[in-house]
Amino acid sequence: MASREQQKPPVADAVLANLHTMPVSLIRPEKWAVPFIFASPHSGRLYPESFLAQSQLNAKGLRRSEDAFVDELFACAAGLGAPVVAARFPRAYLDVNRAPAELDPAMFEGILPLKVDAASPRVHAGLGVIPRIVRDGAEIYRRRLSPEEARERLEHLHRPYHAALGDLVDEAHARFGFAVVVDCHSMPSAAATPDVVFGDRYGTSASPVLIRAAERIFERHGFSVARNLPYAGGYTTDLYGKPRSGTHALQIEVNRGLYLDEEEVRPNGHFEALKGRLAAALGELVSFETASLRPQRPSSLAAE
């Protein structure tokens, strides 16, 4: 006879069901007035119950991988005429700033029914699309996962996030003739860390006019800035950043020390002031002269 424990039906994961129903949040402006789209891939903080049961880390330990409250910092963009899209699920569960193939086969029981890029340096570091570790290096899982779990996370979370972002890019092109994706992140504070790091994949994902304008604007608002070091951009800037086709992608990393109690993972006393400074800087950024960002079409005389 089966034991009482064996007879129990599986417990439904209400949080995961919620995420499958609505994996992303989207704030649309009353009037979409500028060709910018703001995206926050790492600020999700709805942790599936099944994930917490799989992990050997507590909730606070898992949250160390979050770009905590970045969605709130950049929500002001909607008031400036730009949409804001954000993942609702946590980075430690699934990282949409990684390619779907960046999977570590050693994390799974059995053969993955998916294309795998096990040679990716991010996979080797434990930070693939399904991370093995959190940012401070602690191992997340108690045991290996089923291959089906990888497929499920990619299908229900990764694909909808990029479908939503891709649809916004297409809509921006239809409205304005080009698009600017601003991928919003935060970075751990350190003694020599600037306030903001802009990443353009070393000049490949956005026009130099855009990144120079961003640097000058943020400096005018009192931010110290750096370019591409130590963060040059990830999968999102690489995927969407096609300047010659009229889609520019720029990553922004904000120093967490400016707004966050990093130990407790909660806003510090400077949070509201930083939101105000960011809103002022972003207001200038989205309104700067963008004519040079339009795709360059060959002259009608070129073939003559």
C-alpha cells in the first residue's frame, strides 16, 4: 500500500502559474512620443515556490542576483513617452539576457532536447540562461534538474519576454522609422565603480552619436560614467543592436550603492532622489536630436 506521503497529489505552484500567465510587465505611455524602449530583464522578484524548494539558498541569497528595483528606477520613462518592459521572474531562475542555447548540460539529468552552447564562457562561469550560481558564486541547486524544466522555462518565460521586446521594436520602426532599446541594469558597488556604465558592445550595437550623447547628458546631471568596462552589453544588446538597420541598443548599468541597501536588498534613503536624477537625465536623452540614428538608405544614384 502506498504511504500517505506518496498518495499526496503534487502541490500546484501558484507563483509559477502566475508567471506563465503574465511573464512580463509592460507600461505603455499615454502617447508613445519617442523612438525609445526601456527594458529591465533582471528586476523580477516573483520566486516560484518549486524553485525555492529546489534551491539550497534562502530567498535573500537568491536575490543577490537581482538588479533589484531597476524596473522602478526606470518606470519614469513611460512618463517621458517611451514604453517600459520588464521580466517578472527572477534572474536566478531564468536569465533573458542570455541566448536560449547557453545551457550547462551538467546541470540536468539526461540529455537536453534543445540546442546547447556549452562552450559559452558565461556557461562555464555558471551564469548561463539557467544560472548555476548567484552573483557571489554560491551554488543555487541541491540537485540536477530535469531536461523538461529547461524547455519549460525557455518556452514560457524567455520566449515571451523577447517576443514582447521584439514587438515593441517593430512598432517603434513603424511609428518612427527606427528604434532605440535601452537595456537597464544595476551593478554591485565597489570603491572604483563609476555611477553609470554604458555598454554598446564596443561600438557595434549603437551609433557613437547616441552613446556620446548619453555620456554627456548623465555627466551634466552629476553622474560619473564609463563605457564598456566592466560591462559592454549582453545577449539583448547583441540581438537587437543593428544600427545600420535602424535599431540601436544601449546598456545602462547603475551603481547599486546609489540607491540600494545591498546587504538587505531594499531601497536605501537615496532611492527617491536617484529616481529624480535619472528621470531628468532620461528626459534629455529621449529628446536629443535623433536624425542621425535613422537607417542609412543607399542613394538612388549609387547604381548609376
